[in-house]
Amino acid sequence: MEELLSEIRSCEVCKAYLPLGPRPIVTAHSEAKIIIIGQAPGTKVHETGVAWDDPSGKQLRKWLGVTDKEFYDERKFALVPMGFCYPGKGKGGDLPPRTECAPLWHEQLWNQMPSLELIILIGTYAQKYYLKEEMEKNLTETVKAYQNYMPRYFPLPHPSPRNRFWLSKNPWFGEEVLPALEKRVAESLEVDSGS
């Protein structure tokens, strides 16, 4: 695993397209129980080199019902984005994650994580890639149908503060989905601690 992570962190496949240059952000361990697949690092994460080290990450930890210490314990959570480097700015925010990363690295990582219990798919890019034709017509419908993908996958919207409008428009998410997510995460981590 260390060899693979080192290879990923020195990857320069899309160097020519990255405005801030390559800085692949990934955390994984062979004992990890849960993988969180996000989109791609933003500028703050690119600066710090720490995945989900921003307001979105704070919100995500709240949704999962875990502490910072638990979240950053790589024996519990692998943090693997669809695109490992900051992709640059577009008209409506950051550009989509680079498409080279997931096919190049994801499967190699999964093969090194035999204890994997749960894959959390954050946002449309991760959901389209992993759920393929099983995905509903859009993110909202896919998240609403989260039970169809369990126990392996759990689809979520992005926890960005920019998604406040979506959250207020979809109160079922906080009422039904988040309690189920917290329960599923707790179950996966219990397996981890052997209790």
C-alpha cells in the first residue's frame, strides 16, 4: 500500500491541465473499512494537503457522526477523490475532476483494502462512475433511493455550504438519510473495533 500511495502522490499524468500543478491528495490504509469518494480537492485542500480540510469536510464529519480524530484515522476511513488534484476554476465553481485518476488508481487501491465495508459516493461524478446505469435520473433521486445501493454503497450530495438551498428544499435528507448514514457508518466502524 505504501508503495502504491507513493506512486499516486508522485503522479503527473495531467500536469499540463492543472493550474496549480499536481498535488495528488489521497489517504488510504490496508485496514480501512470505509472509503469516501469525493470530487476533487479545492484550493484550500491543495494548499494544506489534507483531504476535506475545509467547511465541506466539517459538514461531512457531522453527517457521518464522527470526530475529526476518527475521520482522519486512515485505518477507519480512506479518503479517495475522483480526481486527486485541484482541477482549476470554471464558470460555476471548480472544474469537474480530471477523468484520468479513477480508472488509473481506484481499482489498485481497492485491491489493497480487503476489509472494505462501505463506499460513500459524494456527488454526481462518483455516483455516475460507480453506480452506472443503476443511478437514478439525477443526484436527488439517487440519494433518495440510497437503500437500493446498500450495504456496499451510500450516495450523498456534496456537503458544501453552497448546497444549503438543496438541503432546505429536501428536508427528507436530514430526517431519513442522515440517521441511516450515521447508523451504517457506526456499524462499519464497530466491525473495525471488533465490538
